[in-house]
Amino acid sequence: MDKFEAIEDEIEQADILIKAAEKWSPQYKKDPKSQAKLIRFEAKLERILRKYFRDLSERVPAYVNWSAYAGFVQAFDVDVLIDDEDLDYEDGLVFNLLYDDYAKGIAIGADAGEVIYKRPIGISETSAAVQRAAREQVAMLVGKKVDKSGRVVDNPRADYQISNKTRQDIRESINTSLSLGETIESAKIRLSKTINNPKRAEIIAQTESVNAYQIGLKTFGEESGAVGKEWLSLNDDDECGDNANAGIIDLNDSFPSGDKEPAAHPRCRCSLRLVYPEEINQ
């Protein structure tokens, strides 16, 4: 293990302690082992993303047409300086980087469902339902979707894409450099510092770890006969409070925020409660 990996190990262990002390929906504590796995999963995901953005910060200057930058007029569209094909490459890289671990995160939520609702059905990260859920969610993160045959294809209506945020960061960094009249070398340094953003890695990891767990819990519900769900919120003053106020809804319906399960916003720590026929029929 090199010095850098040792430092990352120390950061990850510290992250685990910090995340464990944060406020979570009480529903997570109903299976402490799964919650502990979830917290470790989040810390690992953050570590993976920190490294990705650090490596991307070294690649990204090559994605800009610097020969055009020197004579560029700021009023022009900065997007013409950015290479779209290279950012398409980043989409595939992120998908492959996250998929296996994301499937494990979904399996953690499914395992928790078995314990909390005492319905062992043998679901795991290799189960077809978990694999499809992982493909769908990671595809969404890179602006793609899963078609009816299970293939990952382009999504013309993508509303979220990690590379879109990267493009925005590149655009703002170049605009700043143009405004300041920076040399190409100074602009490259600014761009690399902009992309190497540990805070962005932290926010994505916090949000997507909850997404993975809750997607796993809902997938378990689908496989085990649940018919409804309830949003257990930590905050009544935002969209999560509105979701909680909706009460019990059909398992496949969306809550008022438009989400089918947490997370509804960055850093969300809410949870689902599954509802089975025997509760409805009481």
C-alpha cells in the first residue's frame, strides 16, 4: 500500500465515524447490521468518487480546445471549446466505475427488508431484480436509460447526468479565466482545481447511497408482496415533509415530490416503510 492509499484509508475510517453520528431515519436502526453496511458503502462510494474527480481533473484540460481559447471572444458560446465525444467517454467510465458497488448498495437495502419485515426471500446482489435496478439507476446518473430488453441506451429526456455538471463546471471555469484574461497555462490550472472537488464527491455519495439502499428496499417489497409504502421523513419543512404527509400510497406510485423512494434531495436521510396486505386489510 502506498502513502496515498494509506491516507485514503484514514479518511475513509474517519468518514465512517462521522456518517454514523449523523441523523438518520429511525427505520434504518431496525436493522443495525445493514445500517452499518450502508455507512461503509457510502464512505467507499465517496472514496471512489474523490479519486474519479481527482483523475478527471488531470484529463479534463485535454477536453478543451486551447488553440481556440487564445483568440476567443467571451461573448461567444464557450461550449464550442468543449469536446463532446470526450465527455461521452466519461459517461461510460462512470457507469463501469460505479455499477458493481451500486448493485451491492441496492442489495444492502434488500437485505434490510428481509430482516425488518421478517420475509426471507433470498434476494442478493446477483438477483435479476437487483441487477436491473442497479443498471437503471447508474444509467440515470450518466444520462442514459435501460430499454425493455435490458440494454443501456441513450436517454433523450435525461434530467440528470454527472458529465452535465462537469460541463457546467468547465464552462464556468473557462468564463472566469476569460474574464480575468488568464493565460492558457493559468486557465488549465484553474480548470483542474475546479474539477478536483471532494465536496461534490461527498454530496453524490451521501445522496446515492440512500438512493441505492431505498431502491433495494423497494425492490425487496416488489419481490415479497408489499402493496404500499410510506415516507418516513426527518424534516417536515421540505418536500420530504410533503411526502410523509401523503401517508400510505401504492407501492408503484410516486410521492408528491415525484420520487418513488428517498432520496428526494441531496443529503436526504429519509426512509420508506413497506406496507403488506395484512396491514391494509386490518
